[in-house]
Amino acid sequence: MIIGKGVISRFTAFQPQTNFKIEQFSAECERGRLGIQEGITMTQAPQAFLFDVFGTIVDWRSGVASVASLIFQKKEIDLDPYEFADSWRGKYQPAMERIRSGGRGYVRLDQLHRENLDEILDEFGLGAHFTEEERSKFNHAWEKLPPWPDSVRGLQAIKTRAIIAPCSNGSIALMTRLARFGSLPWDCILGAEIAQNYKPEPAAYLKSVEALALSPEQVVMVAAHNSDLVAAQSCGLKTAFIPRPTEMGENQTEDLEPSGNWDYVIETIGDLAG
């Protein structure tokens, strides 16, 4: 079921959780719009849907915990795999922020995940339990994340009427293998790697739109994270929010409701198929 804009006006204004400035986005995105494909015939229906992936399309927490559980059992390590998954994910934003802020050049998320894994193993006192080869295999956990129950069927339905692609911080290699694992029917892989920067930097959205030879107004960004939609909307994209209330576990407190004036608020991915 799609809920219209007017229904969500009762929610409080969104307060960004990440270190980005909307004013900077607006200026940079305006420059991006002026440089993107002129002369395109506009239609009212969206021409493409871009999707956040981790948390929106796939259940990263259960997926990583499942792989960790098998490894810990084999090595007789007594550690809650969900705690480990949460700690690993906890280093996700700080690692990308060093790149977004210019403190480090772009590297693929696969490498950041591996560096973060090394840190987490040491923090849990597990460094000596894992060889380099075992760490590399462990890092592939991010390529084996189960889709949410509505994701695949919903994507298939949308694909009959528009282009579908991830706009994720994951690399092309990671997104490709994750798609094969979960049968995600993408038309192509977009996002951070083609932009050489991470969301919510404007380039991640605008380069993805540009790659499709579309304008931002012809594209819908779909996410379970309000901050992602704030950034996409500032770049001129239409927006769709879907709640994933257990992404962070049973005690999740963020992104339970839409907190912005999004174009669509949906209950399942397939609601966007019309």
C-alpha cells in the first residue's frame, strides 16, 4: 500500500544523523542537474528506481550473524554472533566518512569491510584465532545476505515497468555477488563505485542517474533510512520510504517511521509497481 504525501505531514522534521550539510547538497546537486542529459522528454511515471541495499533490500544483520555463528561454532568461540555483526557494522559509517571528508582516497567497501573486520577481531580478542585466508573468507559474509521476504518479488514487479538498480555503498563486485546469492533481478549495478565516493555525497546519486541518461526528476530513490532520502531529495530525485523495523534488531529506535516529505511511503517493495 502506498501512502501519499499528505498522510506523513504529521511526522516531525528530520534531524540528520550524519555529518552532511543540506545547503552544500543543494548547491552541488543543482550544478549536477544542470550538467545532466538535456533534451530528455519527461514523463509523469518514474523511469527508474534506485535502491539502497543494506537494510532496505537485504537483512544484513541476520546474514552476517549467520556466517559468524557457523565460524564461531567451528572454532569453539563463545560469542554472540549478533553482537559481532553489530560491532562490525558499527565501523561502517566512520570508515566511509574518512573518504567522504577527503582524509583518504576512494577504496571499495570490500576493503573497508576487511579492515574493519581486522579491527573487530582484535577488539574481541580473537585476532590470533584467524589466519589471513580465514579473514578473507569471513569478509565474504557481506555477499551472503538474505533478502527481506518482499524484496525479490517486489523488484521483479517493478522491473516490468521501469529500470531497477542498486544505489548502494557496496562495490560492483559485492553487489553482483549479493544479487546472485539472493536472486536480485537488477538491470545494472550503480552507486558508490561509479561515483568514486560514498552516500550521502551527491555524486553517488547524480552519477547513478547520469549513467542511465535520465534526469533526477525521472528517478525514485528507495530506502529504509530517512537520511538517505534527505540526500537524494536534495539532489532532485523522487523518494520512497519503506520501514524495516527489525534491521537493527528488536530494540531498533531509528527509521521506524518516515520523517520527511517523501513522494511515496510503502509497506512492501512491490507497492511501487502500481
